[in-house]
Amino acid sequence: PQPEILIDPTVQEIVDLVDADSVLASVQQLQDFVSRYSTYDSCLSAANWIADKFNGYGLDSVYFQYHTSGHAPNVIGVKRGVLYPDSIYTVICGHFDATSYMAPEIAPGADDNASGTTAAIEAARVMQNYDFEYSIRYMAFSGEEFGLYGSEYYAQQAYTQGDSMRGVFNADMIAYSDAQPEDLEVIGKTSNPSCDWLADFFIAAADTYTTLLTNKHLTNNWIPSDNQSFLDYGYAALLGIEDYGVVNPWYHSPGDTIGSGYNDNAFCTEVTKAHVAAVAIMAVPYETGAEEVTDVRIGTPKLSIYPTVHSSHFTIAFDGPDPSIAIYDATGRLVKNFNLKSEISNLQSAVSWSGVDNTGQKLSSGVYFVCAESTDFKAIEKLVLVR
């Protein structure tokens, strides 16, 4: 049975921020690269533009993931959860590369798949001023049109390092209507892993927060989109797509542009709202009342790092009772933890860190996050390790 989802005012606020003009502007910008063929220079330019958008929305880390020689990289944006900043996260994704019979010079890919990429970008935009208990990853994959290259690499790496994903929502071709009202096909696997529960959850979220019509399809056949890569490694992952089987007459053609292949911005906006709702619910909004925020800012417990940029030596001090201190890399992976149980309340504890992980191996240059936590207080700060 479909789960019942009660309206959460915070989720409703976030969904209401999704804006049709913002969606259209993002698709237009991606289309304006003329070609996003994965091995073409302009696809790399598109990757840089997406990364700039993610950075502009204040994500905790944004990085390129290189996967196949000659191809543009994946673009990964990470919003760290307040309670669970480690490798437990929800994914919203879409591929940003495109193709056509005039590729590599011309491949505008408005519907396929500036639309799905925009869903991830818009999600990052509307969630930027909200905190969540669980981490969220906003992903734009390259190499999809060559055989899911980018997502396959990401999913394999995530599986190897033991990442746990609460759910994966992949948007691919969500802006062409061949009938009114158009509905969204929600496609997942029947078993190993079962996506039945995830599809029911997504549909319930869409029913609660949007006017979107949906159809559920479960299959054990290969699904030709990036969610298949996650399914291959046992992660529950859905595809949201305009039709079950390609109907768009401008598919993989120079005519996949706004007004032709992309002919229903209102539908794309509503699909984006459904994805935003599902991700926000699954990541769990972290509620902090005004008084609580004030207390955290002026209260005694504080996390301080000195220096914040160094090659090998940091002092991390936490003023609070019974602290535990952990360090995470930019992808959310735990690399080092300290357990300090003081016998005296409010004793300031300090540790030295030389840029090594729990096994003593030197870590590479990059941004790292220090998370200090005691019984009733939590703080996160950044440091930069420069080798």
C-alpha cells in the first residue's frame, strides 16, 4: 500500500520555492552550450557552469569526479546532514551530457537531459537555506549517452567504500508532453534490489505536495538511464521520465530545444517539485527554533581550529562536556575520529591532527570537515589540508 505522507510545513515551504522561470532559465543556459557531447570541450564548460551553480548555493563541498579518459567529469555537490554527516545520504541526479545525429558539434539536449539536470540544480537552490538530518548529494553525470559511464563509476566507487544511500532519484527527460495532462513514469526494479517501496514513497510525496500525475512501473529488465548504475550495486534507485519508451520526436536530434523537444516547462517544474519533496522528506528537515539557534551561537561550547590551512599540523579545540571529534573528507567519508571522554564538565579538550586517517596513512590535499559533538551540542567547521 502507498504510504501516507502528512504535510510538513517546512517541506511545503521548500517545494513552493521551485520556480518555473528559474527552471526555464537553467535549461536555456544548458541548451546555449550548443553541444554537451561528453567528449566535447563545451561539455566541460557545462560542467564548470553546474559546479559554479552548486557553489553559489552554498553546498558544503562541490567536486569533479573524473571517470573516463576524454570525457567531461561528473559534478558532485554535497549538503552535509546535521545529525548524520557521514556516508549516509539521499541522491538527486540527472545526466548533463547530450547527443544528436549532428554530434559532436550540435547536441542541445534540452529535454534529454537539461531538464533532469535542472531538477538537481533547482533542488540545490531551493534547499540552500535549510538544514537536514541526513546528507544530500546533488549529482550531474556525464557519459550517460555513451553507456552510463559517469554514474557507473560513481556507483562502483560508492559501493567499494561502503556508502549507504537512503534512496536515489534520477530525472531523465521530464519536459516533453505528448498528451495533456502529461504524467510521469516512475520506473524501478522489481527485486534485487526491490524499488517497490521507493516508488510508492515518491508517488506519495508527489501526491501530497504537487499536482503531478504518476504511473509506477517495476521491471527486472535493464533500464537505460543512470539509476541502473545504482541498481547494479544494490542501491534502490528510481527513474522519473516523461514516457515509458521514447515518444519525443526530437529525441537525440538538433531539434531537442526549448519549444520543440522541450515543450512543457510547467510539467518539468511540477516534476522538479515532486523530486524536491521526495528528497526533502527522505533527508528529514532539521528543525531548530529561533531560541535554540541563539543558544548555540552564544552558548559556551565552541569548536576552534588553528590554523585552518596547513600542510601537516592542526590543533582542534572543543569547549564542551564529553566531546567526540571526527573528521570527514569532502565526499562525506569518515577519515579520522577521536573519542575524548572528560571527567570534568565543560573542560576544553584539544587534539592535534597531522593530516592522517585512522590507519595512519597521509591524506591528500583538500577540504575536510571537523565535527565535534557532545551530549547537547554539535558543531562543524572546515579546514584545508595543503600538501
